[in-house]
Amino acid sequence: MGPTETLRPRSSRPIAVAVVVCCAVALVAMVVSAPGVVPVLRTAGVTVLVASLAWAAYWRPEVEVSDGGVRVVDPWRTVHVPWPALADVSERWSLTLSTTDGRRVSAFAAPARGAVDRGPGVAREAARLVTERRDALRAAGYLDDVRPEGAPVTVTLAVGPLVTSGAALLLLAASLVLPG
């Protein structure tokens, strides 16, 4: 029917890059000037944790609208809502998809317009894309006689950010118990 469209706030990825670069600079500075291993381990734990959280919060999140449904990628999970399972779309605080099984899926990547934003906000644009694609698929007959139970909503945990953040926390905890 149509191309896959991906939305995310314009500033999110530059923020992620800036945070990761600052973390890398801090870690390199500590490695060069540290009097021992323990301060480097502590700095590594903090910087890797901050960088992984920035990646999860600013790089990962997006909303993908395709002929197969809507995929909402948040910092810690990915939710796929197939068209037959989509009951309603709203955009009050963020893009929120209501499903036929009673779930509400809010998109971290599609917030409503902020106080200083001049544009319509990512939530409004995403809601428009979702509504237009669903209407086009209905008009073409692709959503006739489909049953929501045949197209379940799927939720997948984001293993990468969870493992990276957990490893950074373990490194930080281990470095705090070391003398030095």
C-alpha cells in the first residue's frame, strides 16, 4: 500500500550523540589522569550507565507506521500493534494507541507539543499518519473481515539497553566496594 514511515523527535538523536561523546571524553580524561584503577572503574561505571541510558531514552525510541501495523519502540520495550488490533488513536499527552484487548500503548518517541515548540508536535503527526494509513487500508479492503484475535499485540523487551545498563550498574557497584 504505502512506504514504511518512521517518526521520532528531531532533537533526540543529536542529544544522544552529545551525551555519549561527553561520557567518552570524561572516561578518556579519567584514564589519562587517574592515580589508579579504582577511580577509572568508577568513572567507567557511571559513564557507561549514563551513555546507555541516553541511548535508550534518546536514540532508540521511534514510531513506525507500515502496512502491517504500528510499531512503538520505547527505551525498554517494543510493542507491535497490528491494524486489526487497533481500536483508537489519541494524541493528548503523547501518541497513545488503544487496542481491542483493552491495552493502552503510549509512545515515548511521540510526545505532544511542548510549551516552547512551534510545530504541531510529533504526537499529532504520528496520529495523523496512523489514522491515514488505517483509513487507506480499510478503503482498499485490506481490513475487511479480519479478527483482532488473529493479529495479537506483541511486546518485546529491549535486551540491549537492559543488558548494557545492568552491566554498567554491576561495574559501578563492584567499583564502589573496592578499596581506593
